Amino acid sequence: MRRAVAALCVLGVATSCSGCSCDDLGVGSVAVTVVDASGAVVTDAKVVYSVDGTPFQDAICTTEVSKSSTGNATASGGGAGGCLEWDAGTDWTGTYEVLATSGGRQGHGEVHVGKDIGACHVNPQTLTVKVE
């Protein structure tokens, strides 16, 4: 669908794109961080989401954890060792229900994602889910 809208913009056909400057790049809808009761980031969580009651699907890890040479956790694009942030959805508007589980603990959160009139992409939101 987005490719069709982008093609219409190129052809000069009226679309919802403001100024016909839409692109094919997806924007993450909700950036999710999972924390424990003390507020410490939980990196081994399983995160799933639903938009407006659709079936739950896996969120994607966008910031992985790796260990530095000193043994401290650092953000990485390709490390193994968990996740600091997940992406729930790409350019989808609606009400997001996010569930996170880790070691028998669970938590949930909800946030609405909208799009400005004439905008190509959603207005990204952030959500912190506490697992207890």
C-alpha cells in the first residue's frame, strides 16, 4: 500500500501525502522499554503487541545489548545478550496493547498512535512496561 501511495505521489496524483513527499521508509509506531519494579531495564523480556484488538505479534528488538570489554552492558547493533528497546508496529495507527514477560513476571501497557492530517507517517510513541 505504501508503495502505491509513493507511486501516486511521484505521478502527482492527490493522496494523503502533504506535498507529495512521502517515502517508503517505515516509522516505528511504539518504542517499548521493559523495566522491573525497581526501574532497572529488563533485557530478557518477551514483548508482544496488538493494535485495536488484532492478534498479538512479536515486537522487534531495535537496540540489542552487548558486553563491553569491561563487562558492562552497552547498546549495540549486533550483540547477543538481550534487548534494551523493542519496536511495536511500523506506521500503524490505533490503540496498542503491549504485553511483556520475563522470568515469570509480566506487565502490560497501552498507548494510542495517531497520524497528523496530511502526514505520511505516524507520530511515534514511547511506552515503558513494568514487569512484576
